[in-house]
Amino acid sequence: MQNNPFQNAMTQLDKAAKIGNFNPEFIQLLREPNREIRISIPVKMDNGSIKAFEGYRVEYNNALGPYKGGIRYHHDTDINEVKALAFWMALKCAVAGIPMGGGKGGITVDPKELSKGELERLSRGWVSRLSDILGPHKDVPAPDVNTTPEIMSWMADEFEKITGDKTRATFTGKPLENGGSEGRGPATGLGGFCVFEALQKKLNLPDKCIVAIQGFGNVGSNAARIFTENGHKVIAVSDANGAILNENGLDIAALEIYKKENETLKGFTGSKEITNLELLALPCDVLVPAAFENQITESNAKDVKAKVILELANGPTTPEADEILYKMNVAIIPDILANSGGVTVSCFEWEQNLKGEHWSEEQVNQKLRPLLDDASTKIFDISRKVNTDLRLGAFILALERIQEKMYK
Ligand code: GLU
């Protein structure tokens, strides 16, 4: 990877350490995860051969609760990416005010190249290699890029088989019929929208915004739908193959059906094709990166024309781009706040599993919004008070909460 996400995460930590009032020893501790594990997972392929895949789990910090964080399946995933994502999870859970620490997992694999059976054996293999360190009060994984509720179901089942634990609380993001929570699917997109609404006026955004979204996976498509349903205009979205634009606004409900049927966004009625880079440079009120790390960098930050960036992906903006955009007066609502709705509803799922309860989607969303409103307001106030950007405001809030718990 061109930009090492873990180095970027540490640069962010150093910047926050300079502004906040932190014990230097605490900051030093946070430069290493508590534990990082690499595994090799042998999988019986459909043709009878056995192929080994590289997998990871990084347990970063558990001061606030069990390690929590998703598992990413991607051909570019490596230990540096997983470490960065685990670090961000620790801060994200602290920002959201949930009793969870930070962890992350992954497998270097392009899941599209596997049959369903191979994918299931690989997922079960990840669990069997790591079952000793997982558990409702130890480490609670969840979905991330390319990992679905079905995969979480296989994993929960494998964990139960190996350990006999019947709580189902070791994996979140499961399907409803297998202990999942109402509202977990759209939670990251909805949470991002709640954070946007909490900050909309404070950031001088208009009542009705023009929005461009990079990514149309679970997070991007739900965000697009929710922005549209609330009267905002989504003019562009993208996937790995490119972006589409309609300055009059895309019909997101129709686009979701189109994408399912055609497996592409290209050719959607009334839209024209643009590149992912062009999408990032569109004139709009809110730019929503909802795909991968390192999308807005030193080389394209100056082209951004949005007033606000709402980071629904993890790590989409590099530290160099942060500085350029700060000078350009573009506010960045940072990932550890903007996408914290997902892990928050994961935490609700864990709580429901442990208590043997099932909450309605309304109950879930009623618990979600106040947590995000509170975090958004606190972060905005900190950033104004110490005259810095929202990312450093969020880091200060999270680091204060973790430090307090570790030294109490
Ligand atoms: N993968 C998601 C994230 O990056 C969700 C993690 C979770 O639900 O534990 O926040």
C-alpha cells in the first residue's frame, strides 16, 4: 500500500498528544497493540487441493471493555492495515461511549474468487485458529469490508461448536434469525446521518444539502438512501468500477435495484460515468468517502470542493490531506465519530444476546441517536476550545476517556 495506514494513525496520535494533556507514558503505550496475531488458515478447495490463507487478529486496547471490531476480507489487507483499524476501533468505541475496547481482524483474500463452500470453510478456519482468544467478555468480532451477516453466522456457529458457549454474544452483525439485532445493517449509514444532523448547523451547512458518496456497499448505499429520504440530493455514487453522476439527483431506490440486477452502477438511467477521482472533486456540500483508506491524499486534497467531508470509511483522509483541507476551511467529520453507529449497534446486539432480549428497530435507533448527538457536540466543543479540527477533537475526547480508565 502506498500510504501505510498504521503510520498515518500514529501521526494522528502524535498530533493529538501535542495538543491534549496526556501522560507521555500512556501515549507511548498506545503506539503498540496489546497483542497482534497472524495465522495461516489451510482451506480445502473445491478441486481437492489445500490452500493456505493469511489471517490476522489485532487486539489493540481493552481498557474500556472487551476488544471489539470487524473482520475484513480483502486482497490488499495486511497486518499494518489491521493494526491501524484496531487502533481506530479503540478510539471509536471511546468516542461513542460504549463499554468496548478496540480490535480488528482480517484475511488476505478476494472473496469473489472463492465458492460459497470455500468461503465458509475459510471463515470457520479463522475462528478455529482463534477460538481461545475470542469470547463475549474477551474479544467480540463483527463484519467489515466484504464480511456479511451470513459469514458472522458461520463464525458464531463454529465458535459455539468449539467452546459450547451458547450466548451468541461473541460475534455481532449476525442475521436476525441467528441472534442479530434489528437495525444493525443500516446502523453505520444511519449513525453517519445522525452525526451529520447533529453538526449540520454548527458547520453552516444548508438545510438541504448536495451530497456525493464514494462507495455503494452496505455503508454507502444505506447512507445514500437515508440522505435522500430526508430530502437531501445525492448526485453521485461509486463502486470499485467507477462512479456515476446526475446533477439533478440520483433515484437511490431505483439504483439499488439496478445495482443488484446488473452488478454495476454503469448505464443507470439519466446518469453519466465519471471516475472515482472526479467524484472526490465534485462541487457539493457534503462529500462522503464510504470505501477505503487513503482516498483523499496530498495529491488530490486541493481539488476537493465540498464544504464538509463525512468520513464513513475508516482512514479515508491522510494526515497530509487533513492539513491541506484545514487550511482550505473544509471541515472533516472524522471516521471515529462519523462511522461509530455500526459498532454502537453491535454493542447493543451483544447486550441483547447476553441478556436474552430482543429490541425493536425503534428501540435500537432511540438508543443510538443520543449517544451520537452527545459525542458530536462534545467533539465540536473540544475542537473549538482548543482551536483545532474535529479529528483532533475526537482523538482528545477518546484518549481522555481511555487514559482515565487506565490510570484510575
Ligand atoms: N467494522 C465496523 C467498524 O469499522 C464495525 C465494527 C463492529 O461492529 O464491531 O466500525
